[in-house]
Amino acid sequence: MEEAVFEAALGLLASRDYREISMEALAEGARVSRTTIYRRWPSKAAVVAAAVSSLYLDRVEVPDTGSLSEDLVALLSETYRVMADGDGRVLELLVRQSGGDPELLDVVRSILYARRRLYATTLNRAIARGEMTPDVDQELLLDLLLGPLWFRLLLSGAPITPEVARLVVELVLCGALFRDLGPSGRRATKPSG
């Protein structure tokens, strides 16, 4: 039943504006009753969030190569591949539509937050291995890593190839590590007092 509801939701999102989708249309597309859907999800927003999240959380594994750089290159490349092809384009459409709709903006934020947790897992593994200090600003680091992805998806249309993903990761990590080490190449110390 869940698969049928998700398939119906993704199909509707690909062909209609979010505001035009009703629980009745979801039920009809999934060939289940509205009551069946409401038993599992309290609202259209909850159905959409679960359906779109399943695209990314179920289809992309968090790599664990033992190297932060390699893990991030693989994750960024795979994220782009999933988001730029087929059903994955639904998230781009939702982002574009979310500007004037607070309910949809909450849906988009919840999906993106779940996706960022995959990246945070990678960063936390690197911290545990000693590749990065625990005081790194993970949110800023993720903004810098994911910014080019969103710019290319939403504005330029240029792809994120594995080579581009590697360059983005190298530039961001170089900046983060430079900050940790300081210009002298030694670990920077925090000012006291």
C-alpha cells in the first residue's frame, strides 16, 4: 500500500502543482481509500514528505570508504544523479513551488533536513577518524558543499559530474582544513579568555 501511495504522489507531483493535489486524487491514484491513507499519514504534506524522502533516503547509501573526501565526492555525485533524473526531479519542482506556500516550505525543509543528515553522518565519521576537528561548523560546511548542487539544478542547468563533485569537495575541504590548521600549517589554537 505504501508503495502505491508513494507512486501516486510522485506521479501527481510530476504533473501538477502541489496546491492542486488532493487526498482524493492521492487515494484514487493509489487505488485505496482516503481513510487508508489517513490511517498512515495525517495530511497531504506528510504523504508528500514521505514519498519524496523515499526517493533520496532509500536510493542513496552513505559511502564509507575511510576517506572524507572520497565519501563526499561519492555522496555529492549520487545526490545529483538521483535529483536530476526521473522521479528525482520532483524535489526541484517542490523547491520552485515552495516560495509562496508555508505548508510546502515545511515539507521541503523536512526533506532537505533528512537528506543533510546523510552528509552529517559522513562528517561525523571523519571527525571520529581524526580527519576533521569536532568544532567544525557542520551546517556551514554542508551549505558550501550543497550550494553548487542547488545552483546547477535550479539556475544554470550545468551537471555535477564526478569531476565537478571532486573539485567542489576539494575546495570546500581545503578551506575547512586551512581554517583548522591556520596559514602556518599548524593546528590553529583558539584565543583564550
